[in-house]
Amino acid sequence: MSRPSILRTIGWLWFLASLVVLAIGFREAIFLVPTDAAQGDAGRIFYYHVPSSMLSLIFPYINFLASLAYLYWRRRDPLKALTSDALALTAAEVTVVYATICLVTGSIWGRATWGIWWTWDPRLTSMLLLWLLYVSYLMLRRFSSAGQSQTLAAVLSVFAAVDVPIVYMSIRWWRTQHPAPVFGGGPDSGLDPSMMPAFVWNIIAWGMWGIFILGFRFALERRRQLAEQDAALSAIEASLETAQ
Amino acid sequence: MKYIGHVLAHLRKDLRIEWRSRDSINGMLFFSLLVVVVFSLAFDPTAAVSRQISGGILWVALLFATVTALNQAWTREQNHQVLEAQRMAPAPASALFLGKAIANMLFVLVVEAVLAPVFIVFYNLHVLGNAWLLALILPLGTWALVVNGTFFAVLGLRTRNRELLLPLLLLPISLPALLGMVEATTGVLTAQLDPLEINTWVTQLAGYDLVFTIVCILLFETVLNAE
């Protein structure tokens, strides 16, 4: 089999596997986990809110590393630089998707348990800030001209990545209405053992799904880049022919 | 030493140009004055309320004024091909940036010095906390806005809609700093915040300034040669 068709098979298998894991995670979270004593069934949104928020803090690092790789290869190896730029763009888009899911599910959950859709609590604000940062990254890519948008976006990504730890540390710096972090937040933190399987299945499932859309979007962006290169090449060839 | 010499040369040039025209200081001053007036009409503040919200209003006015001035900050450089000249010059590119940022910082500080008394009169304020702390908070906050603003202004220089792009990029990055400035300023004005907490905000602001100054200096050359 040729290389693209192997990759396509892996993509399909990965897609099917993540669907299966998503289904298992759904069954665990909705049917198997005992109902939360204080929150009732609304507490089940935990299994969607927390994985998506954790993932939306992981994908920015992919974006950051890919942007650094772009800046490193920009002059040394343009083809590798283009690949890492495609990865950076994709990771930023996936970040926006997961941050949006996190904000929306958090808002629904807040309505159910706190009685409000939104509060200007530091942790909510910092998540919104993360969302805004990566939306502004995508905006910059849209507004800048083709030749330099990759470099400018990579530079902005470095700025955004410097902001992400501030977002994360805000959990510990500022007083908050939001519950303390579940993992590593202090002696009382940690999950009840009965919640663990549902949580683990869901975080794996959403991680796999995130990697799938990352890969899918990456392939699409690579295809766009190659088409652009072909178009540029044929334009150059056409201009050479008219000159003769 | 040589680096500082380059920075000072750029700074001197910017200050001299501004001294001759006084465009950006006058523009910023009038603009922030207008914002202050608009807010006081919009909120109709009594003394107690105005003290609560004045920290935010002061910074929002300064933020908008800074953005409008920074949009024009590199126009002269672009028109006179200074950026192209800088690419060929052996002098470090970040010196150009640092000189520009310090010049902008001085302009905004002048605006703040003129605006502060007007602000106190309009909002009928008297400071309840440690007023000297403002002498620390204002420059730190200003630098946070100006250093990133100058950088993003040059980043957006060759893009479409660059006047629109600057606030779109600057505001999300500056929000943590903005939170720090507003909280610390309001804390000093109302004296309702623990000194320890104000101290935390100021430290955080200083850390933010330091980190982003380093990032800007490191990446300026990349942006200058982005093509």
C-alpha cells in the first residue's frame, strides 16, 4: 500500500476507535456512575466539562511548540516550516473548539448549580481569556497577507503561550467561586473512586476525538498548502512561456 | 553600553519629533478627556460610587487613548522606509523597538500627569489609601500597555485593517495586566483592599511587564523581517 492510503486507513481506524470510546464514556457517565448526592443528574456534565477544559489547556502547547518549530525552520527548511505552521493553525482551531465546549458546558452547569449562567469569577474569566486569545490568533491569520501571516501568527502564538500559564496559575493566585482544582488542589481534592472510570473513559475519548479532528484538519490544511504551491508553480511556468 | 546608545538615539529622535508636532500627546490627551466626560455622563456618579469605578474608568480611558496613538506610532517609520533601513543597518533591531516603546511610555505618562488632576476634580475623588503607591502602579500599568501595544502595532503594520487589528490583538493579551492595574488602583483609591493584596497585584503587574518586555525584545527582529 502507498503511504497516503496507509495514513487514510489509520485515520479511519482512529476515527472508529474514538467513536467506540466516546460511546463507552457516554454509557459510563450517563448510566453507570451513581447520581451526585448534592447536584443530582446535573453533576454528570462534569464528565464533559472537565475533560474539555483540560484538553483546551493542552492543545495550546501543541500550537506553541509548532509555532516555535516554524520560527526555527522558517529560514532553514521552508517545507518543514510549512508543515509545522499547518499544525499550529490546526491546534489553535481545536483549542477554540474545546474552549468553546468548556465555556458552554460550564455555563449550563453553573445555571443548574449556582443559579447563574455566568459570573466574573477569575477562573471563568481566565478561560474566556484563553478563548479570546486564540480567536484573536485566528483573526490575525485572516487579516494578514499570505506571505507573512505564518510568521506573525507564530509570534502571536508565543505571546498567547506566555499568557496560558498565567491563566493556569490564576487558579492558585486568585480567590474564586469556582471549586478548587480536582487534581492536586490540596488534601481534600481528588475524585471519588466511583467517578473514576467514567472520568478516565471520557478524557481518553475526548482526547482521541481531539486528535482525530486535529489530524483531519491538518491533512486538509496540508492539501490547501500543496494546492497553493502548485498554483504558484504553474503561474511561474506560465509567465516563463509568455516571455519566450 | 553600545546597545543603550542605540536605544537613546532612537528615543531622542522620537522625542524631538514629538516635541515639534506634539500630535500624539495632544490627541491622546483630548481623547482620554472625552472618554472621562462620556463616562461621567453615562454613569452620573456620586462620590462613593465614583471611587469604586474610577480606577476602571481611568484605565479604560488611557487604554483607548494609547491604542489610538499607537496606531499612528509606526506610520512615519513606514512612510520614510525606516524599517527597511533598519534591516540593512548593523544596529540591533530591538533597540529601535525599545526606543519607540520608551518614547510612547513617556507620552502616556505626560497624558496621565495632566489627566490625573482633571480626573480627581471631575469625579470628586480624594484618595483614601496610600497615594504614593499610585506612583508605582501607574508606570507599571502604562508600560504593560505600551510595550505590547508598540509591538503589536508593528506586527499589524503590513496587514489589512491594521487600525482594527491592534485592539483585537492587544486587548486579549493585556487583560491580565488590565485586571491587575484596575484592582490595584481601585484598591488604593478606596482603601478597601488589604495592603498585602495590593502588593500581590503590583508584583504580578511587574512580573507581567518583565516577561512581555523580554518576549517583545526577542521577537522584534522576527516581526521586522516577516516576509
